[in-house]
Amino acid sequence: MKGENDPLAAFWMPFTANRAFKAHPRQLVSASGMHYRSADGRTILDGTAGLWCSNAGHCRPEIAEAIAKAAASLDFAPTFQLGHPQAFELAQRLAALMPEGLDRIFFTNSGSESVDTALKIALAIQRARGQGTRTRLIGRERGYHGVGFGGISVGGIVSNRRTFGGGLPGADHLRHTHDIARNAFSRGFPPHGAELADDLQRLVDLHGAETIAAVIVEPMAGSTGVLLPPAGYLQRLREICDRHGILLIFDEVITAFGRVGGATAAGRWGVTPDILTMAKGLTNAAVPMGAVAVKRELHDAVIDSAPGGIELFHGYTYSGHPLACAAGLAALDLYARDGLFDRADELAGYWEDAAHGLKGRRHVIDIRTIGLVAGIELEPRPGAPTARAMELFHACFDNGLLVRATGDIIALSPPLIVEKAEIDAMFGTLGELIETIA
Ligand SMILES: Cc1ncc(COP(=O)(O)O)c(C=O)c1O
């Protein structure tokens, strides 16, 4: 049988070119702070906080100890018709970090589950409000909302959709906001494109507001290459939602927990959604966990309109898992103690200057930063789109730097404990290696 004796054969790796990886495996074996250690004994500077998730850096002892303690004292407790104190405590702590009013928290185990939960909660809210005809869910081109059927239905990445059928009936999409022709190399929010929010009005005119339950967007689209919201875009989307009774969901799986400064992008940028999804940084990625924050009155509408018994027929065996709660509480303590949500703001200027230092380098056609995120867009190689960024990703890894390649874009999102010298090292390495890529 093929691969019978190959120790790498059994693991069907996610979002991976399995054949290429297994021919040239690059494995990580340990981590600490800003660094990984590779299987061949090299130290790798983590420019991506793992997958946008280890916001306080790796293997923080406080988190490790909290998990070990939970594992030894309450390894599992159901949260269906039962509970345990740390789940309530974490929900309360999270509620306090959310934008005002979003103080009801549902636990999941991942970003994808948070998204599907948020979409289902939106449908439940509309039904509870007597708006049961509102079943249509709107996403955006180039949006990434995980891999559940709900998430890919509203997501806007063709390769994540084409294999898997038609998706949820009635899902539709706003146009994406990426516009290099007008916004290349701008700093902060791109100046052009607020009017693209009017696309929601176009969909209202097309489908009828009474069919639309919710619109979901990432405040900043991370996975498709750090696409920043044009100045005024999110505010305009909020206004159109309000005008038509459409719920606004922010997918903050990447942006929550300090990535753009503040606990959430919504809070930092002053636009409040009705529902907000989180995951990744919630436990500093030490135990899988996600959560959905919901406006109190919308939560109450669902709870109060139920005839008795279970109000929402939804949940996961591991919703509020004790180990995840312990990791979450320890992570929130660390974030607060070390002031990590302020660090993206404090370092944003330095980070932005360092990133924009790559302007003029070979192949670079745009640079975008916000908080401690950067996207460096490369001109696609003729006839071989995405190849350049993937080669650069490999070159960086082989030279001790972890970056992320998405399409023709290199994304950086380091742990929030990053120091200026490490920022210099990241962009220094990138700048040198870009020149070596054909
Ligand atoms: C905005 C957004 N939503 C959802 C997800 C899916 O999260 P997960 O991979 O934990 O399911 C991601 C993952 O990158 C994300 O960036």
C-alpha cells in the first residue's frame, strides 16, 4: 500500500500541499516566547503568532500551569444542563472586554464553530423577533469565515467553495474592498472605498430586506491578505444594517485580543456589531476555544420568546471545556498584566515604518499595516500566481523566520510581545530574501 512505511503518510494535513510537504517536511518541535524550534534544530522567529493566535507568545508558564491544574482537578464537565464555575467566570470576563452591550457569551471550540454559531444565532434572533422570513445570510468576496458549511457559504474564497456544493440557500456576497489602483501604499485605513458598503443596499434592493437576516464581515480581512476597511466603510455598513433591520456580525477571530489594539477591532474602531465572533487569541491558542458575543437584548429576545425548556438547540460537547476555560482565564490575566492590548497601538508606528521600508523592493506592489499586522503584496509571477509568495515563505522559514503566504501576499502578525529589534529582523530578512525570488 502506498506510503505504508512512510511515517508522514497517515496525517492528511489541513490546508496543505500534502505531496509537496511530505517531500520536503518542515516541522516544529518546540516553542518559547517569540520563537519556534524546528526539527532540524534551528530557531525560527515567529512573525505570525503561529496562525494569528499565540498573541502573548509561546508556552507562557502561567497558562501551562493553569491548564495542568484544570486537567488534574476537573478534566471535563458537561455544560448542557450543568455547568462549572470557570465557564461562568470566563464568560463574565469576556463580556467585560466586549464592546458595550455585547455581554452574552456562547462558547465554541474554533473560529469556524464561532461563525456557524453566530449565523445560527442570527437566524434565531430574527425568528424570535417575529422576522422569520429573514433567512438570507450575506458575506463578502474575499472573506474568510472558516470551513463549516455556514462559513464557506458566506465566505468569499473560491477554492474553499467550489468542491463543496451550493452552500446555504440564499447566501449572497458584498463586493470586496481591495483596490490597489486607488489605495496602494496608503497608511492606516485606505482612503478610497467607503461607498462599497452601499453594496448592501444593492442586495436589499435585489432581495428585499425582509429576506435578509444578517451580514457578516471581518472588520479587517486577515486570511485573504490583510485587507483593511476603507475609512468610513464599517460605519456605513452599520448604518445600512440599522436602516433595514439586518444584524451585523463582525468576525473577529483574528482581530480580537489585541491584534489591532484594544480588546476588539469593534471597540478600537468605534463600530459596534450585534454579534461578534472570537477564537485564536482567546486562550493564547494553548487549548482550542472560540466564543460568540451577542447583544444582551438580542439574547434576551431569544431566551424570552422560547416557550420553556431549552431556548436554543445548539451547542458543542466541549463548549466551555474546563481546560480551555483555564487557559482563557490565564491568557486574559496575562494580557491585562502585561498591557498587551495596548502594545499594538504603542508599536504601530514603528511597525508601519518598518513594513513600508520594503517599498521599492523587487515585486512589491502594495504594503498595508494596521496595529501589529502587515500585508506585503507581490506582483504575481506571470502564469504562476501565488508561486512567488510561497517561495518567499519557504525561503524565510529556511532562514529562520516564520511568515504566512496567502495568494501573492505575505502576511505578518507577530506575538504582541514582539520587540523593536525583532521587528527590524523580520523586515530585514524579508527585504533581503525578496530580492532573491525570481
Ligand atoms: C476571520 C476568521 N474566521 C474564522 C476562522 C476559522 O477559524 P478556525 O480555523 O479556528 O476554525 C478564521 C481562521 O483563520 C478567521 O481568520
